Amino acid sequence: MSHHSVSGRCVVWIGRPSAEEHFGLIRAGWRTLVADPGRDSGETQGWSDAVLALVDLRTHAIDALTSLDQILAATPLPWIAMVGTRGRQDPLVAGRLAEAAEIIVGAAGMAALHQALARAIGLAGAPTLPDDERLAVMTGSSPAIQALSRNIHKFAPVELPLLITGETGTGKEMAARALHRLSRRRDKPFAAINCGALPANLVQSELFGHERGSFTGATSRRIGHFESADGGTVFLDEIGDLPLDAQTNLLRFLQEGTLERIGSCQSLHVDVRVLAATHVDLEKAVAQGRFREDLFYRLNVLRLRMPPLRERDGDIELLAQQFLETFRESYGTRARAFSTSARRAMNTFSWPGNVRELMNRVQRAAVVADDALITPEDLELTGDQRNGINDSLGSARISAEREAIMDCLRASAFNVSECARRLRVSRVTVYRLCKKHQLALDQLR
Ligand SMILES: Nc1ncnc2c1ncn2[C@@H]1O[C@H](COP(=O)(O)OP(=O)(O)OP(=O)(O)O)[C@@H](O)[C@H]1O
Ligand SMILES: [Mg+2]
């Protein structure tokens, strides 16, 4: 456990939760910190804000009383106990356990666990569980991701178009799927279309369909994505890449709810909700005449801003542990947690590739780790990069980011591939960052 401050609905799980227990709690909006009773260190720092300790005695039946006494001495928290079926038979243990706010016996299942926690925090005077456990649409306990989850719940039932913005890997598509799942359209299709991946001459036909013979090569009628998603949701990813003529048709669809297949003059009424996403600055694209202003305003009625991972205080460890557990379930790797220095490295890294990059690094680390604890080396987050760009990026300040990119570019003699290699990001990201900070590579060279 880290020295991060702990707040909100929080369980300090002293022992070993199963993956199901761990993520069941996280999904239900509990900040869940796992503390290993076998290791003692100054790690109880910061526990004072936590609302509840769950003392997991299922696997410590034999010396339960000793460990229980040690734990309770070190943990000034209201507590509940989870015991194995043997745990309660020892009268001494049973006596001590009587002080617990709740006792859960054995693998009680998630429902019983949630009830016990809710009752226990009721006793401790802490905030109670929200009615809607689904509030935790996106994994995370940071204020930024909680606010995002609330917005997803507010926006899901509304039929208006919606624009999702955020850096690469922040979960834009995941948010779009959540919006669909939480809407009345959930049983109808969800069509995800990457506008940047469609060949320019086929965009219209892909989206809106065409009639047989409408152009060379149109040997049969084609039903477009909008039509086949009727009743459902169309997710237009990288909307900034949509060619201007398709933008015009999309605007018409958003205004009138109708479309025409290419080569047809018959208007079809189609009922889909349009969600769009972009990682480029659409306002700028509008200013440069690459994106229709009227379409921008239509799409931008509701806006979901995905926070970059470096601004999601506390979520990095949570997500890292989750990715590790998921990976372990499939591959049974030796690594089961992160060393203190690995956690520090993760918390200070800038994560230009956001959640996707975190997942990739954790999976790679799980494969290469020799030990139960993943090290910064396993994550490839070692000193040589951290005293360079990433420390500066970690500050998440735009000016620092710009300077850091400049430094790295200079150090790489303005070679994009080299710079990308040093930053451990893709070349595309380097180009994107240059664009973002208006660094004209060809002039700098
Ligand atoms: N909160 C989260 N919890 C778990 N996994 C997440 C979360 N957010 C994102 N991911 C995972 O991170 C990866 C990237 O997410 P997604 O594809 O939605 O990002 P994106 O913003 O669309 O990225 P890009 O701009 O590169 O298309 C996916 O594998 C997704 O499952
Ligand atoms: Mg995406």
C-alpha cells in the first residue's frame, strides 16, 4: 500500500481478497487498498482517513489471535472481520471478534460482503453506499473519474449527439460503449466506425449505403452503418478525419433524422443516436476550415472530457493491480503485486499513452518479472528515462510538457523516431505532441 491519502468510501483489506472480491468492491465504488499482514513497514501512514478495515482471517486461522491483535493495534479503524469456517471455533478469537462491527464467515459472496460493508460504515457514521452501484462505469476512484461516471449516467438516457474528447488511450471508446449500455438502446446495435480508417472515396457509402450501379464498382446495393444500426447507437471515432462531403451528410442526418443512400433520391428515416470522439482539437480544425462549424456545434451539445491518466490521482495503482490480476487469471504468472519503487515510478510517470499504455506495460512486466513483486525495471520505468522527459511530463503542466518535448527533441537531434524511442511513445504521439505545442519540426531542424 502506498502513502497516498485515503478518502471516500474505502476498505483497507488486510489479507488477500480474491480477484472477484477485489474488483467487485472497486466496481461498486469502493476504494480498495490491499495490505499484507505478513509485511510490516511504515505503511499504515495515511490510513487515518479510511473508513473501514476488513480484517481477512480466512487464511490465517492458526495464529489468528496474534495477527489479529497486531493488526488491530496498528490499525485505528472501525473494522469488520472475515473468517474462515474454522476461525470462530477458537474461544479467544471469538471473544476478540465480538468487537468487530460485522463478521463475515467464509467465502460469503459479493452480495453478503456489500451488505456487511454497508452496515459497518453505517455504524461508523461514514457515507452510505449509493443506490446505484453501476455508478462506477469506469474503473477508478479519483474525483476526475467519478465526475466522468456521473456525467455518463446523466448523458446516457438523453438522445442528443455527444462529443467525447481526450488523449489517446483514455477510454473514449469504452465510455461510448457505457453510454450505449446505459441507454434504452442497449439491446440494439452499437456500431463503432473509425472515420480515419475508411478510404476517403468509400466513406459515404460505408456510412449511408449505396444503390446498385450508383458508381463504378457498386455491383449491388449496400446498406450503410447508420441504416443497419437502426434503433441503436453509431459511434464515430476520430470524427476529425471525416471528409467534408460526408460531414455535410452527417449534419443533415443530425438535423432531420433522414439519409439517402448514394444513387437514391429516397429519404430514409433512421433512428440512431450519434456519439463522436476525437483526440484532435476540433475547435482548431474548425478554425482551419477542416471541420464544419455547424456540424461541430451540433455534435458538441453534450461533451464528455476523458481525463488523462496522470491527472487521475490514485487510479494508476488501482488500474495496474486490476490489469495484473486479470492477466494472472489467464497466465498464472509469478508476479502478484508491485514493489514500492514500482508504484512510485508509476505514480510519477506521465503516461502519454494513458490507460492503454499502463495495461501494456503491466502485462509486459508480468511476463518478464522474476519475482512476486514487479519492479520499475520490469515496467521499463527506470531512472534513465525518469530524469529526462517523464519527470517533467509527470507534472502534467502544459508548459512543462512543451519544454520536455523540446528537450527530448533537441537531445534526439530532432529525429522523431529517436525521440519516440526515448519517450517510449509512438512516433504518431510525438507528431501529435509537436502539433499540440506548435513545434514546427521542419523549422526547428
Ligand atoms: N477505466 C478503465 N478501466 C479499465 N480499462 C480501461 C479504462 N479506460 C480504458 N481502458 C482500456 O484502455 C484501452 C484504451 O481504451 P479506449 O480504446 O477506449 O481508448 P481511446 O480513448 O478510444 O483511445 P484512442 O484515442 O487511442 O482510440 C482499452 O483496452 C480499454 O479497455
Ligand atoms: Mg479509440
